[in-house]
Amino acid sequence: MLNYNTASRLSYFESLQSINNSFNTRDRTSVKLTIVSEDLEDEDLMIMLNASIINNSS
């Protein structure tokens, strides 16, 4: 897994990619990552998901 020093040098997206890689090496299902505008906050995305403006299906 990532240690603090490694994680602090990575972007948020790179950190998620690294976690996905660790899932793959442990035979776990990886998470589908989608790049969105940096202007959107996590809360905005959750509201949009809840309102079915965006979806979480593949």
C-alpha cells in the first residue's frame, strides 16, 4: 500500500491509480476511474450521481 511520503507526492488521480494497481496485484476488482472537471467538488459529483445526471455504471 502507499505510505504517507509516497502519497503526498502524487496527484489525487495518481493515488487512485496506485490503489487500483494494488487491487490488481491482490486479485481484487479495480475501480473504474473517470476524469472530470477540477472545478467540481466531491459533493457536487455526489449530488449529480444522486440526481441521475451522471451514472456509476460501466
